Amino acid sequence: MSYEQAIKSLWTGKCTVTVRESVTDETTGRTSTIERPLLDDVACRISYDKVQTTNPADGAARVVQAVTLITDAGLKIPPGSKITVTQNGVCGEYEMSGTPAVYSQHQEIPLEIFGGWA
């Protein structure tokens, strides 16, 4: 088994990337915003990690969950996209929260819970 096949064999999830677009109705001339799937049913994996942070004001430790999307290195996901991931029977909506770390066979994209369109 090649390195690429070994990595991709762990991708048990599927994701859909949705973007918002402005469209103009030719009849009325009115512009409205629609959601459009950019990528659909893409193999992926969600990874969870706990990160401990401290508040300098009170020194109290706080545990935060970090979510990372692992998918093909060739995919281009625009900032501000909604990423819907289904893995292990659980579906969640996320958005990109940082710059992807791109490797030879995959990329790792930090995510946060989708809070709505900006």
C-alpha cells in the first residue's frame, strides 16, 4: 500500500463545501444571495484535539476543543465557506478558521463551528 493510499484509508467522513453567491434575476433586476455547493461528497476526516489555554488576567486554565479537517491537498476551499462534515454517523457544520497546512498528499484545515454567514 502506498503512503497516499494509507492516509486516505483513514478518511471515513464525507464533506460538502457550500459558498454564497449573489445572483441577479433577469426579469426583475433584483440581486439575491443563494447557497451553492462548491464541492460535494468529498472524502475527508475530522480530527479532534484538546488545547489548554490560560488567561493572563486570572491564570485559570481553560480547555478548548480544536477541530481539524483532513482532506486531499488539491482541493481549494475558499475562506468563508460552510463545510458540512458527516463522520461516524454524526453531521456538523463548520467554517475555516485558519490557513490550511498543505502536505504532499493531504491538507489539514483548522475549523470552528459554523456561526452563520457574514
